[in-house]
Amino acid sequence: MRKIFIIVFVFCMQLIFAASKDSYYFQRAEEAYKKQNYGSCMQYCQKGVHENPKDGKCWAVIAEIYSKRAYARYAEALEAADKALATLPKKETYWIAFTHCIRGNVYYKIEDLPASKQSYMAAVALQPDNTDYLYCLADVCMDLKEYSEAITYYKRHIEVSPKTIYVYGNLAMAYYLNGDTIEAQRYCDLTNALSSGGNETAHRVLSRMALNKGDQVLACKEAANAMFCVGSWFKEADTLKQLCPDILLAAIRYEVSKADKDVKANATASYCCFQMNKYMEALYYLHKKKDLSDDPQETYGELAIVYDLVNAFDEAERYYQLAMQTDSSAGMWERLADNTRHRGEFQEAESLYRRALKDAPTNGLLYYWIAKCKTETGNYSAALQLLDTAQVLSEENDKLTLLRQRAEIYYLQGDKENLQQVIAEAQRNRQFFDKNKAATYHLYALEGNENILTEKADSLLNDKYANTEEYLDVASAYALLKNKERVLTFLKRYYESGKYDLFVPRYKRFSFLKGDQNFESLLAHYDSIRLAELRTLQARIGNRDTLQGVTELPFTRQGGVCRVKCAINGLPLFFVFDTGAADVSISSVEANFMLKNGYLTNADFMGKQNYVTATGEIHEGTIINLREVKVGDVVLRDIKASVVNNQSAPLLLGQSCFQRFGTVEVDNKAQVIRLLSK
């Protein structure tokens, strides 16, 4: 559900300036609100209604403050709103509409959408041109799947305020969900034309429509456009991540290549790659973000987390230490402790978790992690005492996790009586089973219910949209049952998804597989892949560093042009050196050859674009992403290129390549082109 409640703050700022004869206490409340001192504001309003129970404005402000997230006292908010509506004079239409809006906001938060809609409709009836009310009402209709009504209110919003471009995107989505793809396309085009950089909602709609038509390339391109608009990951991307991950990754690379030196673009690319489990790619863009940022310190923690995920523990620890120079919070100590626990150094990890506790003594999960370390070192009685403390301090939705750990300890101790008691208590908390899959799988195993575990596990194997984290959870559950075949099946699926949690042999539940040839081979195979990808990453980072010097590129003259030798995705080719060309361009002959022989893949083709020839003619060409362009001794990644639909067109080395450098010098005497770093 969209968070429309943030608009309430705007409403309240508007009400402060409403001209009327206000009570003394309301005036003081107004002054406190301007200073964002909501506690004092509430006190003045309460004094106001105590002195005059018919002070409707004070009741309205009380309702507004109770409904804010900092208070979240929704019953009191509705009660105060009812009193405001009962006492406000009929002429105070602004205030009455505002109070209806508060009610709509509260009902929205508690997910009573019909009541929310009714309240917003009452507000709109009193102030039909209030764009905030119209927008909220349209959003509620969207959540109710009443798309025709949502369209009506979004269009009224646009009539009143034609320049609120984001509403055009919402209107496109409403038309799409209502089955009118023609109008959806029209409003998507209009939204993107009016927006500098495009509109994320419009691109999401275009992505959905492309996917419905079976055009995965266009769907990925539009999804990447949406993500780069706001730096977020969307539902559409989750689908594409499963259907066509290589094409989606190519689209992300293409988007970031358009703003190669932009910190935000590289941050978005790293985040998207992280969501796709492409951790090496995420690290590459994080390093670029760090190098480009005015404050690289903010990236150290992110680098540490991702290095941890690829089991590069020394690098992770180094970046954690760098991050902690400016952020020594409990959260950073906890992450450093996680890193140490992953190494299998459980006693040292316990010390670090206890250091985190000094800054966060009421964090129940820290006691849980210390209990985990105690379990791994065989100190079960201490682990159980720590879980007692964790249970007192933790949130209700963590209860199943704590019960799972307690059950495992009793299982390891062979204490069947206490194990059954814990499992019975877990069964009484079944409302958390669907929300905590990791604990659920383990509890099925611990109670010996292998049949239902297998039923759930098989369903997971057949779900192409499965959460990849669950593969490891299921493998761990089968490890408790010492079911070697199923452990290997789910570990293999987990590592195939791009995960690198190769430290699993350090945990007790996997100890029964120690020395098993198939288990060791599986880990060795994926560890070799991990190490190879780390070497490739270091080479990519190192190749960027070579740009700090001068690269000399020999050329020959032929027919009045300079020809240089480059390698495209490993294929040696001769290009015409042309600083006037916007992109690298190749003819359709070379493109077809590269595609047929594996130098290009379908994922590298990114769509169509018009280009202008030297004679001023406009032609349509295909845009591709060149994953690797070797220019002299420098390897450049993700270069935009055009495929010209002309078999005799020359190969041009253009600005999409040269913009990666600072200065380009041509030494005709030495017949070399010097490329200097920025």
C-alpha cells in the first residue's frame, strides 16, 4: 500500500495559516506546531478542549497528532476526529474537510479501505479542487482495485494541477490495471515526455506491457529505467530476475554506462546487482561509487557487507574497520561480529556481540546471536540462559526464531521432553510460520516431521520465483535430519543462485558431512568459481586504475582516416578513429558474425535508436552493450555501441569510448593516439 499518510503533514501546515478567530490555546498550539514541538502542541490542545469541549479545531489537531506515526494511537485519533466533526461550525468547511481527511488517513493505516474511501470522499465533496484529497482518494481506489474511479480522481487532479507529473504516471498504471493498454501507453509516453529523466511508474507500466507481449529485452530495459529513476527495486524486476537475469543485468549495465561518472547511478547499479545476487558486479559498482564520491567513508560499510557475502572475510573486516572510524554504533559491531562468526571464530564473535550490547543493551537479538555462538562451542546451559533474556527483550515476531534455537539445543542434548514442550509452544504460535520460513523448516525437522518438510521443500524446488535464501534454510533443516542427499540438492540450488555461503561446514549441524567426497567436491567447485570471480573483479578494478596514466594506441592511415586495432569481447577488429562519432558503431555484418560465434549474446541487444549520418540523414540503428572493449592496454567495460544497418559501413570508435578518458591527443609523427586519464 502506498504511504499516503505523509500528506497529512502538509495539510496541517496549511491549517495553521487558516484565517479565523482562534482560542488562546489553539494559538499557542499553532506556535508549537510551527516549531515541530508536537508534545507541547498536544498539551495546549488538550487544555483548550478541557476549557472548552466545543473547540473543534483543537480536537482536529489532537486527532492529527494522534494519527502521526510517532504516536500511532489510532483509536484516540478517530475519537478526537468524531468530536471535531460534532463541534465544528458548518461554515468551517476547510476544517471539516481536513478532519475527514484525518479519518481517511487513519482508516488507511489500519487497512480499513472502504472506510478510508468514504472519509476521503466526504473531504472531496467539501473541497472538490483540493489536489491532496483527490490524490489520496484515487490511491485508495487503486488499492480497492476500483480502477475506473481511480482514473476519474487522477484526471480531476490533473485538471486542477496539470503540472503534477507523477499523477500522470499513476494514471497510466490505473489505465493499465483497468485493461486499457492504449490509454496506458499514451499516458506513459506523456509522462516520460514531461519528466526530465523519465518517470518510474510509467517505466514500470511499460515494462509490464512489454513482458505481456513476450518482449523480454524491452521489459528489462524499461525496468532498468524505472530503477534508475529513483534507485529502488520493484516487483517487476523480481519477475524479470527469474525469467531473464542476463538481459536484466545487461540493461542495468547499459543504464549506468550512460552516467558512468555519476555517483548516484553507480550506487543504483550496485543496489540492483545486489538484489540479483550478482555480488561481484555489485562490488565493482560500489568501488566506482567510492572512487567518485566526495565522501567515500559512506561506502565502506556497504563494501564490507558484500565482501562478507562472498566470503572475502579479510577484505570485509578491513572495510568494517574503515567504516567504524566514523560509525562505531552497535550495528557496526554486530556486523563485524557476524563476519567473525562466519569465519567459524565463535568465541571472538561472542566478544564482539557483547561489545555491541554495551551500546544496545535492550537488543534481544544480540543475546540470541551470543546464544548461537555458545551453542556452536557446546556451552548449552549458557545458551539457554541467554535465550531467556532474548525472549524478554525481543519483539513478538522474533519468538519463533528463539523457539527454534531453544529446540535445537534440546535436540543436540537429546532432551526429548523439553524438545516436545518447545515444539508444542511453537505450534501455538503458528501465526508466525508463514512469516519466518527459516524457523518453520527447522521446527518441522526437529519434531521429526520429515513428510511435511519434504512437501514444502518440493514446492520450493518447483517455484521459479522462490526466495533463494530458503534453499539454505531447507538444506540446514535436512542437515538436522542427516539427510545427505537432500542437503546436497538444496545447497547446490543455493549456490547456483549466486550465493557464496561456503562456511556451512563450520556449523555443528553439518558436521556429519565432514569428509564426505560429494559434499567436499560441491564446496570446492563453487569455491573455485568464487575465487575466479574475485580475481576477475580485482582485474576490473585494476583496469580502471590503469586509466590514471597515459595509454598509447598505434594507428595506421588508410584512405585518409586513422585505423586502430581494438578487441570487442575478445574479437580483434580494426576501427576508424572518429572523435566526431557519438558512439562506437559496427556494421550489421560484424554484428551478425559476433552473434553467431558467441562474441555477442541476445542479452547485449538493448533496443533501437535514431542516428544522424555525416550527410545529415536520419537512420534507425540497433543499440548494443559491449561488455568489454580493449583499447591498447586498457580494458573498458559496458560501452554503448550502435549497429548500423549497412553492410559496408565502417567500424567507428566514437565518444562512448573516448568519454572514459580525459584528453585525446593524436601524434601524427609517432603515429600513436595518446589517451590521458581524467
